[in-house]
Amino acid sequence: MNRLNAHRTLTVLLLAALTAIPVGCAGPEDGAANEAFEAAIGATTITVYPAFVRRNETNSHDTGAAERISAFLQTERLASATVTDERVPIDGPWRVNQLRMLRNSAATFADYVVDHPIETDYALLPEYLGGSSAFGGVDGYVVTADGRVAYVVLQNSHWPIYQDVNPKTVDDCTKILTRCLLDDLARHRDDH
């Protein structure tokens, strides 16, 4: 096989492989829980937990972020929201693969909600992935009261909202999360 044919064959094989990969990131969402959550937007209740701020060597929780998200959900009429001061113990290791961290954290949060029952329909946990001077990712998890993952947000430098905000602070991360929630969920609220 000459060099040009080998290059064409390799190009065709790569394109075939890429088309077999689904667009976007496959998340841990339960399909039925996601449909129910989206159908309930504007008429549901949600408990917002302090943001888990994950840094390379130290982790913390930010109640102020939960308060801003709760106020946002109510102002935008996406949900009747309450804030809890419970700190969800996310203990999965820091990984280069953000999707793997998202899956682990979402599952940990779902288990936590089952073990620590909520009085609302849903619970939301923000997770902000930071380095020493900036943040590399923003994730968010919504789970049902019975521990099914209903909705996730995954943002990093590949996404326009993230690029627009370029997060350096917890407030910047919260801005990204609330913009994603509004962009994605407001259309469901407007369907009612």
C-alpha cells in the first residue's frame, strides 16, 4: 500500500471511530429521574448544599455559594429552594479525568442523601475544581430524595460559558453553575 492510500485509510478509520463516540459526556444521570426533574422545573422543591471546593491539597465547603444558588433558583422560578449547612463528605481522589470525578462525586452525593434524608423533592450539590490560583472545572449534581442522579452539570475550558467567565473565585464558579442551570432548565419552566 502506498503512502497516500495508507494515509487515506487511516483518516477513514479515525473518522469512523470518532463518529462512533457519542457527542458530549455520558453522565451518571438516571433517565427517568432526569425526565421527572425537568418536568417538575418551576413546581418542585430542592435543598441546596454548600459547594464542595476541591483544591489539589485542601478541600472546603462554601455555604455562601449555596445561598446564592438557592436565591437564584427562587428568583428565576426554577424551584422553591432551601439551604442546608450539612457538608457532604466527598472523598474521591483528585483525578485528571473530570468525568470520572463527576461520576464518583455524584454517586457519593446520592448515597449521602439516602443516608441523610431530605424534606424536599431534590438535593443539589455544587463542586468546584480548583488549582492554586484558578478553577479548572465546575460540576453540579441534582439527586432525587431516594438517591437517583437526576441532573448533572460539567463545565471546563472546553465550554463557552466557562470560557466567558474564566473562573478565579468561588463566586465565578457559582456564576457558571447558575448560568448553566438557567440556560438548560428555563425552557422546562416555561413549558408549564
